[in-house]
Amino acid sequence: MDDNNRNSKRRNKFAGKENISRETVDSILSGQIDQLREISRVNEGTASKIQKSVNTLYEKRISIDTTKFEQLNRSFIYEMESKLRKVKQPSKGLKWYIAMWIITLVSAFLSGYFIHEYREWKEKAVYWFQMYEKKQ
């Protein structure tokens, strides 16, 4: 490609319909590049200062009192363990339901036993009453 055949002026799409020479565009771009380099130098200086500050903090090793955090941690663990114990235990309603079911079974067996004993006693009483009637 031969740039000598082309016009020295190019159309700049950002400048609307005006024709700007190549030298003007080059000078604008080189100025902006110089500004970016300066910003980059400032950023590098700021980053190095921040890195020095971080290193200083690491070197000082500021101690932190963690007893309150440990106490909160222990109380949180205790509460969670107690809640887990409560979850593992059956509810009061279930305990009452089981107790009532056991009472119902026991009362049914006892009533059956007493009904059986009553019938036996009644048969013996009738037998002895009949024997008494025969003697008289």
C-alpha cells in the first residue's frame, strides 16, 4: 500500500463534515497518549504507596481482642445444640398422645380382666345359690 497516493487530509468521523489534516489528528492523539502516560505514572505511585501502607500494617501486627467474639461464638453454638436437642425430642402433643394410647390399652386390658372375673364370680355365685336352694 502506498500512502503517498492518498490525500493528506482524511475525514474524521467524530468531527462531523470538517476535514482535519493527518498532522492535527496525530498531534491530538500524541497529546492524549502523553496524558494517559502521566495518569499511569500517578496510578503506579499511588499503588506503591498503598502497597507500602499494607506492608506497614502487616509488619505492625495489631492485636485484636477476640474474647467477645469467642463468647458470642460459644453462646451461638450452645443455642444451636440446645435447639437440636429440642428437635430430636418428640413434641409434647406426641408425648400426650402416646400416654393416652397406653392408658387406653391398659384400661381395655383391665376391663377385660374384670369382666372375665365378674362372669366367673357370677357363675360360682349361681352355682352356690343353686346348691343352697337344693339343701333347703
